[in-house]
Amino acid sequence: MRRSTTNDAGWKLGRKLTLTCGLTMLVGMVAAPAAMAGILLPESGGSPNADQIASLYKITLYVALVIFIGVEGALVYALYKFRARKGAVAAQIHGNTRLEIGWTLGAALILVVLGAVTFTKLDSIRNPPNSGPGGLTLTAGVDYQTTDALKPPNGKSLNIQVNGQQYVWRFTYPGGKLADGLDDVYSYEKMVVPINTTVTLDIVSQDVVHSWWIPQLGGKFDAVPGYPNHTWFKISKPGVYKGQCAFLCGRLHARMIAEVDAVTPAQYTAWLAQQKQAISTANAAAEVARATLAKQTGAASVANP
Amino acid sequence: MATATAPPIPQIVAHSTRREEKGWTSWFTTTDHKKIGILYMVTTFVFFILGGVEALLIRLQLGLADNTLVTPQVYNQLFTMHGTTMIFLFVVPMMAGLANYFVPLMIGARDMAFPRLNALSYWLFLAGGIVLYLSLFFSPPEGGWIATVPLSSTNYLPSGGVDAWIYLIHLTGLSSLIGAINLYVTIVHMRAPGMTWSRLPLFVWSILTYAILLIVAIPVIAAAVTMLLTDRHFGTHFYDPNNGGSPLLWQHLFWFFGHPEVYVMVLPGFGIVSEVLPVFARKPIFGYKAIAAATVLIAFLGLLTWVHHMFATPTPVVVLIFAMISSFLIAVPTGVKIFNWIGTLWQGSIEFTTPLLFCVGFIATFVVGGITGVFLAIFPVDWQLNDTYFVVAHLHYVLVGGSVFTIFAGIYYWFPKITGRMLSERLGKWSFWLMFIGMQVTFLIQHSLGLDGMPRRVYEYDNVGHLQLYNQISTFGSWILAAGVLVTVINVVRSLKIGAVAGPDPWKANTLEWFTTSPPPANNFDVIPRVRSLEPMKDIRREIERRTGGGVADPAGARQVVS
């Protein structure tokens, strides 16, 4: 935007600085991807699909940076070089067909490449792999269901139902003995899963649209009432992975948090038993309370919904 | 008087014109496209300020982690009102206002095709705005500008706010539909002699495309909100999952309208840029045909990509792939336009006036929005980014860049024509730099907010990682941006009184609106010149120079010379 020409040295210095900063940024991103998560890269590191998405993002980012620097550079250069000066006359050109066809094809080619890269990664992002060694041993009819939803090649995954409700997530684990699943173990807000085990999720909603999202475990999947959605993750490191509802679901949308605790298979089995015990204790206590209340107020008012 | 022997004398047929309406009542009764245009522009700017205040309140609330400045309910109302206002009450009708004022002038017409319908369009729009804003006195809508069902059904949002929103969509939709048909007919039938399609100014091309998109998209949203209204009050179940209805149906209908709406908002901006750049680069537009063709192609492709707003919904992968590829395709003509604009600057003799700065600021900003759009088109990547602040950043780079900056370019460029006075360049440049820097400070960091896991539409967040720092940077920027807007408001008010007198053609521009006086008379042109190229004013100036031997190039005098 400068009009004076005395500033050429400053201009060159500026260009050098830009170049250096750009290079530093590139090197930094290659060298320390973990440090860049949350600034330049999406979060990853929990599950292979999240890692694949992050790597697809990174490839796109490299291409984007080149285009960004090229286009903005050309713009700034044109503004500087062709600023109005005494005696300068604008070239009266109306276009250049070969150049225009060239950049149209160039833009298209870049997108073809990005599309091709996406297709090579799509399978590993969308389709769950088999559970690894050291994972939970999955028994047919107990730990997994054979639905036509997503499943790993060997058909075995720990299938958990994720149910969005204003403003809490409810998780239902397989393994109950009743056909209607009413004795399945469940938990709210905190999902406990075994490591090295492929976990598939059936995501549903019972009121409004919610969106399931644990950034380190892959992308978002909307819970739309009446339309079950599916995703998966497979965690190799024990730990706590946090997230929250990502689709506006009402006033307390911001408070609808979720957490996945990854533990060893043995801890998982123990937790499941303990949770089952806790649920039946609570149910028994509720039964007693209900009976007491019924005595005081009449049975109709305390019927179990 | 005439005798049988007198030779035929060439004469000008005097058109009967309406007498110019005067007095304050004329603003209510007018059917003059210029007065209606001014009504549109002033009204939409008031709504722009209201939407901006809502945005500042949103940013204040997010300036601190776990802030309690506003309640969750008020917060949801704020972002719903902000989005709805900016889209339906600012950008789209502002483009309608600019089109109203300048399309007839640029094509050499004396008014729009249907002047009374034109007035109806404005008053319907105003009624829509009043209906929405009256809800402030009971309960404003809080379902987001997307009003997704089932949240916006009476089970979850029983208040009348959603109904006010529905009537806003109906009223402004009808206004846009009537206005679009009017603009379409005007452009097709009322062009000056000699103005072929290949001599149509690019702003007019973009408005033609804007009109067609509105005609295609508005009926869909009108149907969608009608079903929402009957679901809410008359017991139908179009969207009710418990009674055979489909919440996904709403999303499809809404985005079938919602995506073309994005192009309704940015294509006229592209048109403004395509007018302003050649004037201040003193060079013809680079690749006129490519830009016109790209405009039409973007609009067509824009009708195919709505599912990219729904990548996280349970939708078959093949549909997602279709939406990804069609979104990629849009990037090509959009990129072509950007290259053509840079090509227009290339080898020019660039004068850094305020309109040019806003256009260049638009290109620099829009490039970022375009590039992040490619990230979002890749649906596995979108699974991470969708519904986070990354999307908020993306859409503001597209709309603040593509619509706000271009509208400001248009204001600075055309203010002399509308009022007869120049805006202050000094204040204009202050305004530009404050807005440009404010915009980058506010929204660049929001990409990182999204990557760091902050979803959009949340009234609070925990202070983990850098969330609070990033949010504070963004809040800080929003005030710089607001200061920039304020400078332009001051500039406009000040220049109305004391601005330098502009004359008919202060910029030495290319198109026909500069052929008439500033402000133009009620009938626009006493004589409509024959158009012989894309840049008729250049021809006229050259002709004057030829006839006066390189004397004054004053198009006011040109009217006598040419006639």
C-alpha cells in the first residue's frame, strides 16, 4: 500500500521475514505435530480414525498454505508493483485465454489430488478394524450384536449405545440377559471402555438433535431422533478422553459433556460388574422409597414411568 | 406549421415523466427505484448495527471462561438474532437496495420494470424486520438461525419467538421473491440500446444470478417454514419423529435454501468488486467472459451442494461423496474469479482509494474463507471441524469478506452518486484499516478455537488449554471491527453535510450510472446513450475529447454533446 519507492530495502527485509516465518512454521509443524494440535491441527492421538483425519487435514493444510502464500503473495506484489505512479500507464488488456484456461485446469487438478487422497484414507477412517491383542475377548450374543451397522472385518466389536438427551449422554453396554435389554448396564456422562478393543457406537437421540464428539477419538456424529448413526473408536492408551455435545440442543447445550475412560479389559469387566451392582442396589432402594411414598400419598402418584 | 416541403428533422421524443415527489411523505408513497434503494440501504444499515451490537454482546460473554454476563437463554437468543439479522435483514436486502438503485442506472433504464411491486418488496421486508424485532418485547427466538427441529417444535421452544422467526422468513422471503422477479424482468427487458449480454456490467450479471437463485430457493424455505408453522400450531407431523415425520427433512429443505443463500449474499459482492477494481486499476476487467460464466456456474453448482452442511448426519457415504465433489467443483470458478481480479490489478495503475482498499481487503480475506471451505468440503475432515468455531471462522471470512467488505466498497464507491457528495477519504481509510485488522484479529484465532475443541453456540466454556486466551483475542478484535464500522457511520453523517461536491463522474468510471447527474433526476436520463462496449463511459469520454479537442471531460456537458 506504500506509495514511496524509497522503501525497497524494507520491502525486501519484509519478504525475507515472511519467508522465514513461513518456513519456521512448516518445520515446526513437521517436527512437533503434537504441540500444534489445537492451534493448527485438529486433536488426535486417541483412536486410529482421529489420527487418519488429522493426517488428511495435514495434507490439505500443506496444499492450502502453498495456495495461500501464492495467491496473497501475488495480490500484495501486484498492489505494490502496479501502484499509481507519475507517468505509469495501465496496460489495456482484456484477458489471456491460454492463461485463464491454465489456471482453471490448475485449480481443478489440485482438487482432484485432494479428492484422491481423501478416497485413499476414507476406508481407514470410516470402517472399524478388528480388535487388537490385549483387548477384551468378545463373545457372540453377549458383547456384540450382528446388525448391519458398522462392524470390523471379523464382525466382533463391543457395541455401545449412545443416547443423547437434554442435556446428558446415556451409555448402554451389551451383556444383559433380557431380550429387551432392560437389564443392560448403563452409565451417564462417563463411558468406560476396554483398551485395544474395537468399540462401535449406535448413536441415537430421544428428544432433539445432539452431536456425539470426543475430539481425540474421531469426528462428530449427529444423534437425530429416528435416525440411528454409527461410528467407532479403538483406544490403545488408557486414559480419559473428553468431549461435549456439538449440536445446539437447547439452553444448557454447553453443559452436555461426555467423557470416555479407557481402562484395561480386566478393569472394564470389574467396572461393569460394579456398575451392575450399583444399579441393582439403587433400583432396590428406589423400590423401597416408592413403596414408602405410595403408603403416604396413594399408589397412583408414584408409578414407575 | 409544417409545410409539405420541409425536410424531416431528427428529434428527441420527450418521455412523459412523473413529477418528482417531495416532502417526507414521499418516502412512504414513492415508487422511484432510487428512493426505494435508499430506504433499503438505510434500513438494512440500522439492522446491521443491531446485529453488530448482538455480536459484541456474544463476544463479551465469551471473553471470560464460565462468564455469567448473560443467561444461557439470552445467549441463545443473541446468536439467533445475530445470524438471522445479518442474513435476512442486512446482507440480502442490502444487496437488494444496491441492485434497486444501480441496476436501472447501469443498464440505462428509467426505473424498474414494476415500480409498485418494487415498493411492495421494501415494505414487506420492513414488516419482516419489525415482526422479528418486536419479539424482543416477549421472547426472541432461540433455536439458532437454522431453527433445527425438533428443538424448534412447540415441545421444546413453546414461546412465540420461533413463530416471529417463521413470519420473518415468510415476509422477507416474499419480499426477496418479488424483488428478484422485478430485477430479472428489468435486466432482461429494459437494457439500453446496444447493451447486449456481452456488454452487461458484471454487477448486473451478478444481480441477475442473485435473482435467479432467490427465485429457485425461496419457495423451498417458504414451504419448509410453513410446515414448521403447521407442526407447531395445527397438529401436523411433518418433522415429528414420533409420528412418522422426519427431522432430517427439515435439514434437507433448510439447506437446499441455505446454501444458495450463501451465494445470494456473496455473488453481488463479487459483482461490486468486478466494477470497482477496473475503475481504480485504470484497466479493463481481466477475463470478462470468464467472470460472467463463473458467476452463473457458481450459482448452478451452489444448488447441488447443500448436503455438505449435513456431513455429520446419518446419510449414506455416496451422498457425502457427491456433496464433497460438488463443493470441490465450486472452488474452481471461485478460484478463477480471484485470479481474474488479481489479473485486473496486474499491470494496472492502481489508485488506493477507499473503495479499492475494501475490494482488496475482500480478496485477501475471502481467499482464506475459500481455502478453509475446501477443508470443510472434505467430509472426514469436516467430521472434526463441523459445528466448531472453525466453521464460525470460515463463514465470517466468507461473509465479512465477501459481503460486508464488498458492501462497504459499494458504499464508498456509490455514495457520491447517491448523495452528490464525496465521503472523506481520510476517515474511509481509517475505517478500512480498523475493519480489516479487526476482522483478522477476531476471526483468525477462531480457527484455533475450533481445532482446540470448542463447539459453536455454547454460552460458556471451561478454561482448559488456551481457550480463554483465544477467546479474549477474538473479543478484543471484535471491538476494533466495531470501531471501524463506527468511523464509516460518522463519515456518512458528516459527508452528507460537508462532503466535497462530487459531480457526475468523480472516479472516471466505466458504467452508465456515471452518465447522469449526482444525485440522478427522477427520470434518471434525459437521453439514453447507445452502448457500444462494456465500458460506455470510456467511449463517451473519448468522444467528448475528440469533439472538444481534448478539453474538459465532463459528462454533464456530454449530455448536450451526445444529443
